[in-house]
Amino acid sequence: MTAQAMTNVGTPVSESFEPKIVGFLCNWCSYAGADKAGSSQTPYPPNVAVIRVMCSGRVDPQFILDAFHKGADGVMILACHPGDCHYKEGNQRAVQRYRILLGLLEQFGIEKERCKFDYVSAGEGEKFVRVITEMVDTVKGLGPLTLPVRAY
């Protein structure tokens, strides 16, 4: 293990680090999926701060960049499945923006694994738990986000 992957007390970062993740959840599907997980009392990591949006298509890439700038170690966008969008095409716009966003994140020196897009429906409480758990594990493995210092 490298010195960079160790904390000051010698504990591996992945064991001591608890990531801060921001989740943008569609009101009609993903947020309802989160509610289903909660109502069925399925445990999942508490690392995700949920932001409820009416549609994943309303998530502007600037929101993601702002979340990272304000200290998030990871960001998730959870949408309705294709064909199930309450607003017809919002989730299609969201996935198009996400693809563009990944290139933008790379230009800022942010690993693409720190931003995840997935589909979770209202009846998929178990999938919601799995997606959240996987994201927390991924970001734990990456360690805290360190944004590059601007040289201007």
C-alpha cells in the first residue's frame, strides 16, 4: 500500500474514509424506490444526501460540478427506466447529458467512477439499495476527492 493511500495514523483510507455522496433522484421513480427501501426497512449506507428532483432531465451538469466543488466525493443521478418517464423524454435527456458530463469531469481531473447514472423504478427498493451500496464502495476505494488547484 502506498503512503498516499494511508491516513496519518496508518489506517487504510478505504477503512476509515466515509464518502459524501449527493444523489439526484427522480420524484416519480427513483425517489419512490428509495421510499420503498425505507418502508421495507432494508438497510443501506447513510452516505447519500438525497436531492429530490421532479425529473432526472432537469439535472443540469452544473449541479454535479457544484456538488463536487462543495465537497461531494461522488454524485449519483437516478432516473426512471427508458419509456417510463413521467415527462416522456426527461430520462433520455438526462442520459445524454450524463455522457457529455463524463468527458467534462475528466477535463477537471475527476474520475468518471465518482459520477454514476442508473435507472431505479418505484418498485425497485432492493435495486436502490444495491446501487447505493455499490457507489459507496466504489468511492471508498477511490478515496476522498482532491480537486486540482487552479494555476491562474
